[in-house]
Amino acid sequence: MEVSPFPYQGPLPPDRVRGRDGLLQDLAERVTERRVTALLGPRRFGKTSVLRRLAADLTEVSTIAIDLFGVQTHADAVVRLSSAMQAAVPSIREPAVELSVEAGIDLGGLQAKLALSPARRPDARALFDQLVQMLVTLGRRMPLLLVFDEFQSLTTVDGATAVLRTRLQHHYADVGLIFAGSAPSAMRDVFTRHDQPFFNQADLVTIEPLDLAAVHAIVVDGFADTGRDAGSVAGNLFDLTGGHPQRTMRAADQVWRLTGPGESADGRWGRALTRLRDAEAGVLAATYDDLTATEKKVVRIYANGGSIYGSAAERLELSPGAANHARDRLLADGKLRHRDEGDIVVTDPLLADWLVRRLPL
């Protein structure tokens, strides 16, 4: 069975990451120069894929990627740090195990120990501190890049970011550091608010949508590599998705499945778009339904190109104060984003498309 050249579920394998050359070069230079960096962008914008590609490209640097998504306690953070060290390449894993043995820590058995009764359970806060110290020690022994993905989640764990800052701050020249997060406003707060441990401790880099040239190359090459002709469909895709990485691949896959070997995609966009809308309708409706009543009004207005201070807000009986609060929450969660022009748009172009068709203003 032929495999689609447009995978859209989960992070991409490093060799499938396209259209990110400039960003990858910038990140590689930052890691090489030991410049602490925070990579910001909404969910499904390809941050994890880019970071995996970066790790593959930096052949002289070993990488430990720590996924912090959803952590709520020190125990959660301990499990994620220990799992990341165990999942690393042998050149990292083996010395990490040695260090853990010296410290009296069994990396493989930590999760089970943390599930014991309170009287027998080890102190998760102390373990977290020890594991961070182990990361620093590893970084002083070998060229090392530490990637903390979904870093904003760690800020909900009392004192965890302060411990991390305390242990890392004197070793920025020894270890490559990238903090990534999919809640852009929350991530900015971590590094720009005076009351945060990492205030002014990282350069902020935003991952942007793919530009038209990148979308065109990805689509044309994907069709050509499988014996098909993309025709003019790349322009249709970009008009719909605006370069949103996951949505671009999702839409391209839909057109590709309607185009047989030796055929052109021209004339298939309308049917592909209908199928795509039908396939995503349930998820989009659920996404919208999860919003508060005020957030729904704000998202509707931005999807339809309106202003939360204009006539659309008046028709929806939306006060400026409530609109501002809802907008800020949606920006913090990545459901809205700022474009280069400074205006605000719905991050998911398929949600915006669904709203325009279902709830026009």
C-alpha cells in the first residue's frame, strides 16, 4: 500500500522536516554559541519536529529531550527527567546510569518508588534537584543539548523552575539549552516577568507558519515523488491554511488521496476540501464547544475578520472588558496568535473556516 508523502499525525521524522532551513540554522548557531533560547509557537506548529531535526543535524552534540507536557507535581517531573535520560543515546544513557548509581538513585525504578506509600516514598523534590544536578554534570563531561519541551507546564510545579534556574545558571556556557512551549503568551511570561526565576534568561524565538515558497516546494515534491502532478493545488492549500504546518500536511494528504499515479491534482481541490471539512467537523465543533461563552464570541469575531471593539462585538453583546480578558486567555493558550502584521487571527485555519461557514457575522 502506497504511503502518503504528507504525514500529519504526530511529530515528523527528522528527514521529513521541510521549509525550516532558516530556523534550523539559527537554532544550531545558538546551541553552538551556548545562547539560551526559548522557542515559542502554538500547538501543531512543528516545534517538536524542528527540535528532532536539530538534534539529528548536530552530530557533534548529544541531546536529551525532556517532554514536560502535563506535569503537575515534582514526582511527574522526576519521571520525565529520568525517562528522558534513559531514552537518550548510549553515550548519554550509560554515564547517566553511572551517576545515578553513585547518587543512590535507580533511574529505572523511580516511577515505582514514587508510587509507594507516603512513609516509604522518596522525596520527589530532592530527587528532582538531584536529577537536574546530574544533567549539569553530564553537560560538563560532553557536548550536550538539553531540550525542555512544553516548559510552561513546569511553572505549575511549586519551586521547580527556581531549582532549575539555580542549578543551571552557572553552567550556561557548558550546556546547550532550548526551552520550548506551545502556550506562547505563558512562555513569554516565564522569561519576561520580573517575578519569574527565568526572567531575562533566554532569547525568545517564535516559530512561524510555513511561507508560500515552502508550501509549494513541499506539495510539488510530495506529489512528484509519488508519480503525481500537484498542478496548482499548492496555492489552494496555502489560501486555506496560511502555512499552518499540520493543517497544510492534512489538506495536502486529502488531495493526494484523490489523485492517482500519473494524474494531476488540478480539478480535485473542491472535492478534497469537502472531504477535509467533513472529516474535521466533529473535532472542530468539540473544540469550539470547549470554549467559554465569551471566548466563543471572541473567536467568532476574529475568524470573520472583525474587531472585538467594533460592530460585531455590539451584535454579540460583548463588552470591551470581557473581550479583552477572553482574548488574552486565548492568546495565552495558543488558540489565537499574532500575525507579522500585528493583527490577531485564529490559530487553527480549519477552525476559522468552520466558524465562517457555520457562524458568520
